[in-house]
Amino acid sequence: MYDLDGTSNLDDINRCLKNKQVYLKREDIFFVNPCVEHFFLIAKEYNNEKLRIKKDYQPYFQRHYGVSDYAGHLSQVEEMVENLTKKDVENFLDNLSRLSEDDKDLPSSNFLDFINYIKR
């Protein structure tokens, strides 16, 4: 799984992997875009804003998780995980299915495809 952070697309990833002599089929690359933080947000609310950096997520994480000045520290992530409920997981899957799967869009993710890939 590859965190695009809104700066690259699958062609960029393929070039990078090829330069490192790593060869994967395109369908074996799963991306989250703009970033993993968006997963925490959509567990609480549907949001398709083009949030790109951790600072963009701070007001949402303060409101939904009680985490102030989010900077991606492990302790902050652990606190957020502790605040997730079964309902949040249901919201996450529903809201995730509403995001674009086109890696040129922000936000976008093919994480549902990744989940189905693992289930096979």
C-alpha cells in the first residue's frame, strides 16, 4: 500500500519501483490519497475536501478525537485508535466507498479493492 500524499500517481510509483528493480503488477499497487490521515477523518464524517497535510486535519481531529495539534506522533495515533467505535468502522467503510478510485483525484483511495484482494 502506498501513501500518495497528493504528490504522485501510479505512473510515478511504477517508475520509482522500476528504478529500484522492483516489479509489481499495476493491480498489486494499492494507494491511499491524499494520506492515511484521511481514513481517520472518514471514520467520523464523510469528507472529500482536498486536505493535503497534517495541519489540514488538526481541527477535525480536535473535534472528533480530542487530539490537539495533530502531528502524526504515535501517541496521537494510538489515542485516535482508542476512540474508534464499531459504528466508526461502519461509517469508514460506507464513506470510503464514496471516495473516487482515480489516483489523479484528491481524495481518492482503492483501499476497498485492497481489502477484497486480501480476502481472496
